[in-house]
Amino acid sequence: MNEGSLLHALILGLVEGLTEFLPVSSTGHLILAGALLDFNPPGRDVFYIAIQTGAMLAVVWEYRARFFRSDLRLWRNLLIAFLPAAAIGLLAGELIKSYLFKPVPVALAFIIGGFIILWVDRAERDSRVQSTQAMTWLDALKVGCAQCFALIPGTSRSGATIIGGMLFGLSRRAATEFSFFLAVPTLIAAGAYDSWKNRALFSVEHAGMWAVGLAVSFVSAFLVIRWLIRYVATHDFRPFAWYRIAFGLVVLATAYSGWVDWAPG
């Protein structure tokens, strides 16, 4: 373990924590940041599991009162919302990774997702569901179907669930909170599956890198969660949409001009 690896762990942990719960795609940012940093150690996939775990633990800590009491409706809705993406991920996950986990498809997903956010956020809608406690199983299923689009890297899991929730009648705050909650079973399942597939890569040698990335991801994600809930009370998501579009265009322009080699290591 060298200082360069720890610095990369810190940077990527920060990228994960800052982007996991914003509608800007943490996976897309990690793919692009990893390509820029030429981050390709033997334990890279395990490292990504560690930093996603850090972000997920931030949600559990912030909403521990909800998670650790007998809120059966919440757990039922989370299970229902989790299943569609889990099923599609098992069936087509490897195919998606083979063709779409590359910088240019990610950039295109950034741009398309940005325009979708602008369209949904601009439309005037009456929110019939003002809180996550008022969600029905059908509301949860609709949000779960929206989460399936997040299997496309660059789309954004939080973006798909928040914008999908708003499209289906949830208030901005309810959709945002449910997106936080849904991250827990989603990231636990994805982490467990990837951990089993990559179990041969677990090594004490890389434990320091994982620990740094996890800790930084936890702290930065915790701060983002608290900030975003306050933000959505009085603001819309259009700034994130314009950021996605601008960032995607920069990636495409630099890739095709040859200014930046976005090809992952």
C-alpha cells in the first residue's frame, strides 16, 4: 500500500459519497474518475463495494430511528421496490457491464438523464403522497420499476427513483427520502453479490485503501443526505439537470477531440 493508492482511495471515496444520493450518477462519476486516475488495482471491484457500503451506512445512521423500529410498511415497500431492479440485474447485469460501463455511453446517459429531469421537474403536478409513511405497495412498485433504469451507468439510481417517484405522484421530499431508504437493500444486495464474485480479491494488503475509501464515503454521504433534505424543501432539481448535460458534453467533446483519454485502465 502506497501513498498514491491512499490518495486515490480518498478521492474516489469522496466522489462516491458526494454523488450517491444526488441525481447525477455515482457509478458514472466513479467510471470517469477512475479512468482519469488510471485506477486499476487488483482489488478495484472490492474497493468500490467498500465505498458504496460507506454511503449506505450513512443512510442507516441518519435514519436509524426509522430502520430499527417495527415499521412494517416501510420494510414491505422497500422489498417491493427492490425486486424489479434485482431481477433485471441478475438477468442482464453482465451484459450491461460489457457494453455500457464505458465513458462515452456514460456521458450520453448523463445528457439524456439531464433532459428527463428538466421535463419532469418543469411540469406542474399535484403530489398525492406527501410522506414515505403514506406510500402504498403500488407506489413502491412504481418507484422500483423506475429504479431499473439505473442499471444503465450514468443514469443515476437516486435520479431514477426520485424523478420516477415525482412522476408517479410523490412529493419531492417523499421521493427523495424513499430514494435514500431504497439505497440500503439495493447496495447491500449488490455488495453481497459482488463480494461473493470477487472474494478472491480480498486481501489484507488493500485493507487500508478500503478503510480510507469507506470512511470518506460515509462522512461525505452523511453530509449530502442532510443537505439534500433541506435543499428539496425550497428548490427543484434543475441545477443538477444542467450539470449533467454540461458534464456529459464536456466528456464527449474531450473524448472525441483526444484531449482526454477516458478509456479505463
